[in-house]
Amino acid sequence: MKLSAFSLLAALIAGAAAAPTQDAPLAKRATPKVYLAGDSTMAKGGGGSGTDGWGQYLQASLKNAVVVNDAIAGRSARSYMNEGRFQAIVDVVQPGDFVVIEFGHNDGGSLSTTDNGRTDCFGDSTQTCISPTTGETVYTFVFYEVQAGKALMAKGAKVIFSSQTPNNPWETGTFTYGANRFVGYAQTAAKAIGAMYVDHGQYVANEFQRRGAAAVDAFFPLDHTHTSVAGAQVVAAQFVKAVLCANDALAPSVVNSTSSIPGSCV
Ligand SMILES: *[C@@H]1O[C@H](CO)[C@@H](O)[C@H](O)[C@H]1NC(C)=O
């Protein structure tokens, strides 16, 4: 039997009506959640040895929103995807919730002879690589971020792509900050799907420049990547500053005024 367009539509509507309740649109929460997806620079416990991630210090600047820090040390956009961690957030997110996605520190490297399971395929689009060790098809940073962002936005979440934090820009004694390619990739991903973007890396770099070498060196007690608690608080504050300057959908949840946080809007 050939289905007419009308009977097909009718079948679809009947199917929809009979769908289990778990497929019904979820209600907004009274108090939205702010899920954080990232690496050690955002995660609880940072890179160990007393360092900490900035995601632990965001809650203090928010009202009517609850931070859920799902950042995990050592993860890249690729490994966060492959371990099902984006999916775990997709599974629990509700309309009106926020998801902040910030990767880059573990996404670099080459796939020519080895594969640490984290390196993305080079490029900012639909390029693919084959893992030299497992044969896995590896996609770009932008691809992983776009896939995650799309799935989250389809659930009604508001997605903020955030550029990675700088390594200590005073490491050589002279201030040097050059945004690496993952900063641009995060913006590319945001644009591709109409998500929000904040250049967190640039805000932090500017604030680190203002504070000077001695103060900033003290924020990096372990290596040039992982911050002390005090450093993590500065990094969190600059995320908040960036959100306020962008006046994006998370801004009304911030308790602080733009001028109360050091630095200028970029
Ligand atoms: C925002 O204000 C709260 C409450 O006074 C404070 O605890 C928090 O540290 C402030 N955040 C920033 C980024 O200054």
C-alpha cells in the first residue's frame, strides 16, 4: 500500500501522540543549572598538588543558577565526546539550562605516528584523520564541539563556547600571549551553530598582564598550565567579566556589576 502525504502525516501525529512521556518536552527548571564541560584548568582539583580549576569558583558570582562542574582533568573535546561525557550532559540538561564548553589544552599534538586518544584531527571544519594506532576516524575540534553543541541546543540548553585559558604568559619573564588555534576554533564552532562565545583566554591574558609577573608566577605553583586557588579565582572572575561584557543569556544570572570586576571589555 502506498501512503499518501496525508496518511503519512496522520501516522506521524498518531505516533507522536502515542510516544512515551519521556519524549515529551521537559519543563524549565525553577533554578537553571550551569553545566561545565572542560579539562583540568576548569575541573575540581585542577592538575593536582593543590592546584584547582576555575569552575570551582563560578558559583559565588551567580544567583538563581546552580553550577555543576563536569570538567575532568586530561580531557580534550575528542576524548570528552568519545567517553560519552557530552552525552551524559545531553541526557540530563533541561530547557533554560546553560552549558559552558572550554577545551584546547589537551587537543593538540600530531596523529602521524602515535595517538594519545585526545589529539584532534588538524583543521577547523570537516577534515578527518585515521588514528595510526586504533584505526578510529578522528574529527576536528570544531566538529566535536559542534556535535555536542547541537545536541545540547536541541534539548533547549543555552551553550557558551569559551576559549581555553592561557598558559602563564609571564613564563619567560616577558609578557607573551598568543592565542593558539583552539581559541579561534571555539569561536568558529559557536558561529556555526549560533551558540554564544566568550574569549575567556584573552580576558585572562589581559588581567594577567595587568597584575604583573610576580603575582602571576605565584598563580602557577606547579607548571605553566595549572593555577593555584587564588589563580583559579582570577580566571573565574574573568569568565564572569566576559559574560557581562558580552551581555549574553547568562549575564542576568551574575550578581556582580561589570565595573566591579577588573579589566576592560574586549
Ligand atoms: C561577585 O559578588 C559575590 C558576592 O559579593 C562575590 O562573592 C564574588 O566573588 C564576586 N565575583 C567576582 C567575579 O568579583
